[in-house]
Amino acid sequence: MKTRSTKVTLGLYTFGIVWGFVIVAPVFWLALLSLKTPLDAFAVPPKLFFEPTLDAYFAVFGDSKFLAAIANSFIISVGSVVLSLLIAIPAAYGLRNMRGPLRYNSMLAILLIRMVPGMVYLLPFFVLYKYLNLLDTHIGLIIVHLIFNVPLIIWMLAPIWASIPKDLSEASRIDGATPLQILLLVDLPLVKGGILASSILAFIFSWNEFLFALILTRRTVVTLPVAIVNFLAYEGTEWGKISAASMFIIVPAMVFGFLVRRYMIAGLSSGAIKG
Amino acid sequence: MAAASMPDTMALVRLSYRRSNSGYKRFVIPAMFVIAVLTIVPILMTVALSMTSLSYLNTRPTAFIGMENYVELFRDQRFLNSLWQSAILIFGPLPFQLLFGFFLALTMNERLPGMGWLRLIFIIPMFFPPIVMGLMWKVMFTPQLGGINYYLSLIGIQGPLWLGEPFYALISICIAAIWGWTPFVAVMFYTAMQTFPKDLYEASRIDGATWSQQLRFVTLPLLRETALVVIVFRIMEALAIFPIIFVMTSGGPAGSTETANYYAYTAGFQFLKVGYASSIILTFLAMLFIILGPATRMLLRKVGAEGER
């Protein structure tokens, strides 16, 4: 009995380490590639030890198009998070205080809408934006990102909000505070951790989003994921630049992601339209 | 008498709901309005577009053509192929994601030295931009550039031209999908496992159950509901591999990795036949909902109950 359970533990441990290797190996490979010269990149057998060079990083950061893409990605992600928060926080607050089928059906409708593949929204938005001259604008992309970020934030905040004690807001209500006063003065300070976590997750989704950015931008508001793909298409596949740029886009997503990993489940199970 | 008073009670409950909700509705209405404008309106527009001949290439005026796009769709071999390929790319990686995810969750559940770090490593793909995932695997499968075929040759296996042959291109994308979304399955299972009552394991251990018996008779039955949730989400979101297909194969070679939503993209934004593309994506969406209908209803009831808390 005892030996069997040790064997099981060892087996699981081994599986975990192997899987950890499977996860890390390709990322490591990409990181190495970003430090190789083009000659080393295609060497056979592959070089694990070589003289690293930062040429690719200098090339990427000397590229004005890439710098513009960083700015665009940042503006669009932050803009969409701020706008989403303004819409989603009152909604999550209202839904938390509502009861009965109205609340249930609202939560359901929000979830259902998130489950629809992005391509369904993309075609009409393209037609509409073409007509309204919103193609290739920051605000155009910010608006589209609301489709996934508003439901994400509502669905993440709802359980967090439900977990804080209701006594304080009840007491303020009896003292004659209006719902708006309770939201701003009593509840908001209590859920600020949850708001931060959901903002970060929404930021990551915007930062990583590819499909909408690919179609709804042209030249001026290209975001990072699209800019990387452009290295692939136009510049004769410069793998050094592609891998260096990839490293740049991964790192913020990773760092922020690790910070909010505890809240991941709520965010992820509310679904993500990415394609 | 009791039967007659029932509806009255219900009416009272409803009234009390209405009264207590009335002050909060105005907080929810703006969000509902925004969501409706951004989603329901486009969906209705897609339905309308799918019945037109809208194309940005031809100069003829756009006409209402009823169901013509849909009729053409089922004569379009490329569409039928894309459905088959969607099925492969949705259901191919799924069993592996479930199996590996399950054992990964069991591993995460163990208290072992270094497990904190290992858990961090496991969830890396969850924040990974899908586009970079695609680029990374394209690198790995490109001859010379990625080491895969070299290391396979060391153990005597002649690696195929991964992205150059239809069969292996599909396999390559499946591998990327397994890498990318197994952690999601694992974390869902792991979270569920932490809520399992400890005394059940305790009791079964005292009864002399072995580890595999515990797995079979305690863990797996408890995981059934979570597994359903995971499967529905994985199927609905499986086509989020669009960016991966986009960079790894662009739907090729010879259209062999083109999924339905990829074909909708090609038809809509490369051939610029927006009307036809709308009918493609709507037909696919309808099929998805029909397949997932019963499971989704069950899931929504469960999720709805969670939202109720």
C-alpha cells in the first residue's frame, strides 16, 4: 500500500516534469532564436551554445513601424479596459443586488454572447466600419474589444462581489444612502482587488487579440500581433526579428498573467472569443 | 385552497423582486444596451448580409438573393471540406487535452517539492498570445530552423515535412492546440478537485481501495460535471486557433487545414464576397449550436445557478 502510493507519486512527478519540459522547450527555442545570427539560426545540428547577439532586438526597436505598433497596442488595450470598466462595474454592482429571474437571465445572456465565434461579428463590423469610416482607427478597435471585455469583467466581478459581506452596504442603505453612493463610497473600495485583477485580464485579452486587429486596421493603427505577422509576410521572413518581437509581446502578458492567476478561472470560464 | 394560494405567493415573490430590483436596473441597463448594440445588431446584420450578393469586387449593385448563398454553399466542395477539417481540428486535440489535462491536474494536486514553480510553468500557455503560439510552432516545424526533425533523426526517425503535407499539417496544428489548451483543462480540473470532500478519500482508503480504484470510483465520478463544462468550452472555443492556422499554414497546403471560420475569412476578406462569407459562418454557427444544444443547455443551467449565488 505504502510503496504503491510512492510509485504513483513518482509517476505523477515524472509526468509533471516531462510536461513542464514540453511547455518550456519551444519557448526556450524561440528565445534562443531571438539571440542568434541568421547563420546560427539555420545551423545543422542546431546550436544550443553560440555567441548571443542582440542584433535582432536592435533591429526591432529601430523599426519605427514596430514602435508605432507598441503605442497602438497600448492605447487600444488601455482604452478598451477603461471603457469596459466604466460600463461593466455598474452592471456587476446592479446584478449583484438584483434578485430573481431577471438577474439569472441577464447573466446567461451575457455568457451566451461571449460564446459566439468572433468571425460572426467581424463581417458586419467590417461593412459598418467601412461605411462609417471607422476602419483603421483606435476608437474603432476599442469599441470592438468591448464585445469580449465587458462580459469578461462582469462575469469576473460578479462572484468576487458576491463574496464580500453585505452588512456594510445594508447598514448604509438603512442610513439613507442611495445605491449610487453605496457603489462609490462603500462597495468600490471593497472590490478594488477584483477590479484590478479583471482589468489586467481584460488588458491581456486586448493585448493578445489578433483577428479583429487584422481585419479592422490597415496601416496606421496596426497592433503588435499584426505587426509581427507583417514581418512574416513583407520582409522575407526575418526569423530573428520575428522571435525578438514575439519575446517582447509575450513578456508583459506573462508577468501580468502570473499576477492574476488566482482569478483566471472566472475569467476563462466566461469564455473568450479569439477566432 | 392551498393550490389557489400558490399563484398568489408567486405573484408576491415577483412583486418583491420587482420592487427590490427597481433601484438597480439603471446600473445594468447601460451595459445591456452596449452589449445588445455590439452583438445582437451585428448578428442580425450577418443574417441580412447572408441573403445578399454583397461583394466588394464586382461592380454590380448588391441585390437581395434570399437563400441562394445557402443553396450554393452545399454545392461548394471547399465549404464541405472545411466542415470536415473543422471537425478534425475541433475533436482531434480534445481527447489528448482531456487526458493530459486530467493527469496534469492530479500532479498539480500533489504536495511535492518544487510544485509551486511547476504550476507556474504549466499555466504559461494560458496567457500566451495565440499568434505567438502559431509562430513558435511554425519555427519548431520548419526544417533546420526548428530542431524537431534533427532530434527525431537522432533516435532514428525520419521526420516528415510537417507543414508541407496535408496530413502532417493537420497533426502539427493539433500539437500546437494540445500545447496551448491542455493547461486550461488542467486548471479547470484542478480547481474542481480542490473542492472534493477529503473524507470520501479517507473512507475509501480505510476500506482498502487502491489508488486506481479511488481514481475510478471517487475522482472520476466527481469530475463528470466539470468535464462536461470543459468539453463544451473547448468545442466552442476550438476555432480560436484561427491565428495559429493563419501563421502556420494559412489554411494550406492545398486548403487541407482550412476550417469553416477560416474559409469565411478567406471568402469575406480575400475574395471580398461578404454576403457569401456571412452564409458560411452562420451555417457553421448553427451546426455548432445543434451539436452542442443539449450539453450547452445543461451547462447554462449550471452556470446560471452559479451566477445566482
